[in-house]
Amino acid sequence: MRALISVSDKKGIVEFAKGIKGLGWEIISTGGTAKKLKDSGLDVKDISEHTGFPEMMDGRVKTLHPKVHGGLLAMRDNKDHMDQAKKNGIEMIDMVVVNLYPFEETVAKPDVKFEEAIEQIDIGGPSMLRSAAKNFKDVLVITDPADYSWVIEKLKSKQEIDFDDRKKLASKVFERTAVYDALIANYMYSTQKNSSIFPQKFLFPFVKIQDLRYGENPHQQAAFYKDRVIFESCLATSKQLWGKELSYNNIFDADGAWELVKEFKNPAVTVIKHANPCGCAERDTIEDAFEDAYNVDPMSAFGCIIALNRKCTMKVAEMTKGKFIEVLMAPSYDEDALQYLKENKDNCRIIEMGEITSSEKGYDMKKVVGGMLMQTREWPDVDNIKLECVTKRKPTEKEIEDLRFAWKVNRHTKSNSVVFAKDKTAYGMGVGQMSRVDASIIATRKSAGRAKDGSMSSDAFFPFPDAVEAAAGAGIKAIIQPGGAKRDKEVIEACDRLGMSMVFTGVRLFKH
């Protein structure tokens, strides 16, 4: 029996190779893999010795040879195939262990050069994998190091690696090469001059993280997938430290919580329920931010998701006592805080998010029946937007701070929506309404007088003055909104009449 081994990811390969060598297999190998196996004391045949042709062109040409592909593609039960192989001196290869050049890791680097990326496009590897996978009933093909252990165990115990096992291994090959080609195609397209942001054919290189217990509702099945190339901290790259598995709704809500808390430079905490914030605060300490964000709406916070943009301290951990929190997220945890949470929060999932990083790369996608909506992810930084004051009264510096804070929260709420804020605390969120005046009425009720003399953000322009008048009834003194309505003049006049200030951003915040 003969195996060809050529791997970029060398994790576990020496142990696997020693295992099959001990069972009497001959090993053919290439380049760095051959060196590693020889250095471990294994007798390995170089690919050039097998083919009778030297490796050349910096290793670009080494396995693209009939003595390799003939040995993989020959059907053992086809007499013509075997006669032709014998006539041409082609020996059978019974196993291929190959994984591919690290193209995806290379292009994920921030400043990767095009030439560097091109050199990480594997040619021989996918070719061997596809040849072996096509003839999987005769050739074992392994591309995932996770399969080494069960394959070697079966070989050692002389159990049959049956048709279904072989087919499963071959399926992994075609999944892997499809994803690999998709990543290359997307990269090549994105680096073209004057290319559209949206390619004519979009390929989705996602990989499943886990099956979920159920979807949004118990009768629905669900799974969680992640992108192959990720540029920022997110739930797909997080580490769960404690608690039962995340549910579909946990993941969706946790994503919203983390994306909102990433907005703030100072210590901040956001409390999310059903994809909308029910509390958010930015403070000088993470402890104060936690206390004030949670106390905005404790009733709605029952069974919430909480995200911190600073390390979770022991004091914050102790503040969770008596609170039903589904998920707690933070960049990291003090040791004593984590121990406390494990001992006292049986039903809370503890998620370590890692260092906060942000990126506008990639797409926002929404599935519709029969198709997909895609859009870019870029957003202007409200801290750098020039705010146009359109009223007689100008907002104070403190009001401008709160206007910008409210805008950041507003960007993460479902439309139609408004946010009432004061002292960098979101006290009233009116979200997901069909009319802006209803959103203002709900925000008034939720704020319960705490936003008096505070600020308001609206995700879109006011079609009529009624929502402004409702906000005035809650004591709001300053408003931030995109502007651009036919009745802007009437809305501005209402603000002047009510002694309010208003600024335009020119940026709409719709989120559906």
C-alpha cells in the first residue's frame, strides 16, 4: 500500500505517518513535508524519485504528473486501466493526505501584497485531492487533520473503511476545494481595477460552527456558520467560557449587543432584548456603566443579553446577582469574576470576545425567498460628522455629546425608531414602529421623565412636527436627525416655537 502525503498544516502529520508506516505503507512526500517526516526518522520517498522528474519552478511543478494522477485515477477493477498503468510504469497510490496552501490566512492579513497572495494559490494540492476524491472507492483521501485519528484507528484494528466512510472523506474534499476556489475568486475580483463592489456571481465561503437546538422557534431547525475570512472581533471568533450552548436567538441578539458596545471609546455597557437595546450607558468606569445601563429598564432586561466593552471585574460580576441574564459578553474576565459567575450564574452563558476590533469590510446580507439582498457595511463616524444646526437655539456642548451618543444607539435599533438620551444614557427607546410619533410616545413612556432636558435621535427625518411635539412633552431639548423632509421647515418652526435645538446629519439610520 502506498500513501502520498503533502501538507501545509503539519499538525498531527508525523504521528499519522508513523502509524501507517508501522502498518507497512510506503510513503511518498514532497518538499517541506518530506523534510519534516525524514527529520522524525521516517523512511520517505521523494516525489521526484517516484515520478522520475525533478521538482521545478520553485516547487510549482512537482505532482502534476501521470505517475501521480494515473496512480490515483486508475480504477482497480477496470482491466484496461490496470493494463495501461502497467504498460506505462504507473504504480497505484492508495491514499492521499493533502491540505492546501494557506490562501485564506494570507489574504486575511491587513497589508498582504497581491504577489504574496498569488503564490499561496495551490495548484497541485487541489488537483491531487480531486483525482483521489473522484476515485474514492479505491483511494482514501484525507484533507482534514481531524480525520487522522479515526482513519488510523480503523487501519490498525483492521476494520473496513467502507464505502460510506470513503464517500464522507471525498465529500470533505469537494467542500474544501469549493471553498478554496470561492475565496480565490472573490479575492481576484475584489482586487480588479474599477470592479463593482458586488460581483456578478457571489460565492459564499461559510463553514458550520455548530448545529443549534432549534431556530427562532422550537419547530425550526438551525445552524450557525462563520465566514472563512473575518476582519474583526465578533461572536464567530469568540470563546464560550461557561453555560449551555447558545441558541439561535442568543446569537442574533448577542451580535447586536456586541456591535453596539463597539461604538464607544469609553467604558460602556449595552443591554439587549429581542434585537433592540433596552439600556445603554457610557461612563468613566465599567462598573458605573453596568449599573446605569441595566437600571434603565430592569423589567425589559429580564432574560437579556449584556455586552461590556471592558474587562469584566469582580465588582461587575457581583452586580449580576439576582438578575436573569441569558448571555454576558466582555473582552475578557478577571479570574475571580469568572469564578464567581460560574458559581452563581448557572443559566448564564459567559462569552469571552477578545480584543475589540472593527472593520467595514464584507457585506450585510438579508435572505429573501428566492434571492439575497446585499449591501456594504460602511457608516460615517458621527463624532466626525459636521452637524448642521437649523434652529435658533444652538445645542450646548453637553447636548452635542448626548446627541452623538443617542445617534450611536439609534443606529442599532429597528426602524422606525427614536432614542432619548441624557448624560450618555439611553433612557427611552421607541423602536420598530410604523409611525415616528408612536416611536416618540413609547420613548417618552420608557424614559419616565429621566430624559428631561436631554437629547433625542431619530433614525430618519420627521414627516410632520407631531413627533417633535411629543418629544417636547418629555422635556427633550435637542434633536439629531438626517433632515431632508418636504416639511423640514414646519418641523424646524415647531422646534423654534418649543425652544428646542435641532441638528441635521444628512445620514439616515434605517435598520429593518
